[in-house]
Amino acid sequence: MIPEPRPNTRAHPYRGMSMQEVDIPLTEDAILGYLDGREVYRRTDFLALRGREGITMVEVRKASTEPLFSPVVDARLMSGPEDTAWVEDPKVDVGNATALARVAVPGALATVVLGRFEHVNFIYRPQPIAVRVTEVVPPEPAKLFAQATQAVEFDEDLPPVDLQLDVVSVEDIAAAHPSAEYLLPCRGSGADLGEGSGVAYLDTRPADRKDWLLIGCERSLQFHRHFYGDEPERVDLCPRARVLAGAAGDAGNGNSEDRTLTKCCLMERGLEVTDHTAVVPWGANLDEVREGLRKLLL
């Protein structure tokens, strides 16, 4: 007996679903009787049957996957015509679970999508998995969030993902810690700290050591020690530290059970995964970001 399908079930790859026009009543008994012993292609695991009453989704089991076609030996009605939605959207990559979940019809058990290149797939009870992306801004848009979005859009193995941006704002930190002089890690941030305060950038190695407040991470502090031989007053902006603080119940982003993707400038290359958190280097490439998501979700 085929068990009830799990939320986020889809054909993966999408060619595991076949769509067929039928001239039968779309009731469970009629569908199961119609499919009993009927030959299907050996890669077909799901059937979308469209008739006069609408469309239904069925999961099937075959006698064998060796011959090109094999008879159906078991079938389960996943959703009837009243619970199955049909969507046509040529922009949707039907091989991508997040793209399918994004266009799924609320209230439908299954949504069948005719998408890009006229390919068809479905998603059953979509429940996107939340992943918090903790990142420093500016610059904006948040780079790690943009990279994670790219990775989710092309990785066909990932389940549906709901990326949630958790911002570490340089400007908010400055507003909460007023100072006549600020030292930021690099000019590329483009932070606007308002009028009335001086702003210097550590990556330019200012000639004069001022009585500034460093808004930076441990690596910035190491640079400062090297450049000036001392440690300034500092407010940490490390996104990884923010995640750890949240996991410890301190001021941070809260729930250690939430899947989180973040970055750390103390890492040179590669990936670190602990519990529900994946950490990539500050200058992570798209492959590292994608691998972090895969470690969290697969």
C-alpha cells in the first residue's frame, strides 16, 4: 500500500510525472480501476489525470522499473478534482521546488503547474522551510541573502525554501552607540551615519589614530592592533556572533532551532556546519553558499 505523501512531495526530477487526458469519472474507484494493470513508462511515479471534471493527482507503483513500460500494481489518489489546482505560468521552473511552492494555489492539496518550456510538475501540500540569513548591511542588497536566493533558484534538489533576512545594521548600531568618531571596516559598506560624526575606514589604514568607536568584528580588531598597536572601544557586528548570542538566549536573533545561514570573516574558505547553522566565509562564492544550504536542508 502506498503511504500518504509527505508535504512538499513533487516529481523529482520532473519527468517522473506524466500528464494524461482521460474520459472516465474522476472518482477514486474509477481512477484506481482504470489504472490497475495499465502500462506506464518505467520512470513514471506520478500521474496527473485530466478529464471533464477537472484534474487529479495519483501516485503509482509499477511491477518493475527494468522494461521500458511496466504495469501499475498499486496506486493512491493524492488529490481529487476538488482539491487539485491547475496553474499556467511560463516563468516557472517546474524542476525547482521553491518555484512550485511560490505559485501553489492556497487551499489546494496539490497544484499542477505548466511552466517554462511547456514542462509540467506538481507540488503537494507545500510547506516551505524557513532559513534565516543573517547578514550585515550596508551594502544593500544584502550580499549573502542575494547569493542564497540565487542558489535556491537553480538547485533542483532543495525542498521549498523560505529565505528570511535577519539584518545586522551598521547604521542602527551607530545610532545606538553615539560617538564623535567612527571607524568602519571598509569604505565599500556605504553606511550613512548621519551628520556630526567623523567616519574613517580601516581598510584605508588612516594615518592618524583617533579616539574612535570601531564598529567591526574580531578580524577588524586584529587589523587595528597591527596598524596602531592597541585596541579601540568596539561594538561587534559579526553576524555569526549574533547567531551564537541568540542560541545562548542573549541579545541576538533568538531561536537556536531555526536553520540559519550566516558568514564569518575569520574563515578563509570552506564551510562550517553546527546544529542548525551553516557558516560561510565573508567573501563566500556561490558554491559555498549553495553547499551551506544543502547541509541545512538535505
